[in-house]
Amino acid sequence: MSPGPAVCFIKALRAVNAKLKMHYPESEELFKVVLIHDNSDLTSRISKNHNLEDIITPLCVSEENLIHELQENNTHLYLSAPPGLTVQKVMSEGIAAAIMFRRLSCVSSLMVMMSSSSPTVLKGD
């Protein structure tokens, strides 16, 4: 199973955390990821298969409880795979949200389309 854009993004966050720890060893302000799915076995398997247990907390949540769980976890940014139908719902509750896309021409590229009044694209290679 090849990693999707979320796995690539999480690995990048882990690298940023390592740099933050190096420059600010006392800081506890590091990136944390809650991987949400309605299948707990899948979230645990993704975390283990990609060796991301140190940054991912798996959370099994049904779609009808998603907004509540995001609020309970003090979520700062919700990232969704396409089609991202819940992104609009999440944004309407005041939580920043984005849909993640992978460019087909380059496996190592990651594209994040930020949902806002005027779309912004963040691209990392």
C-alpha cells in the first residue's frame, strides 16, 4: 500500500518537530496529528505500517460525531482527502479545514488546497 498525501504530510510534520526540538529543546509546542476514521483497525494499521506512532493518535469517529470530536480535541486544522464533503461543515463550525490532493505526475509531491474565500495552494516537493 503506497502512502497517501496525509502520510507524506505527517512525515513532513515529524521532520519539522525534530527541527523544533533541536532549536528549542524545552518547547512542548510540537505538531500532533489525530488520524480520524470510522475504522479503528485502519487508523492503527496506517500508523504502524508507516512508523508514525510517535506523532499520530488514532481516533475512531463516525461522520455524525466528527464535528463534536474535532471540537473536543481542540483541533486547529482539519485535513480531508477528496471529495472532502465534510470540509464545509467543519469550516461552518469555525475550524480551519483543507482538502489534500496528490499530483499524479510526481509521487513525492504534495498539494494542499486551502479552503477559504479565495483558494490558496501550498505546495511542497
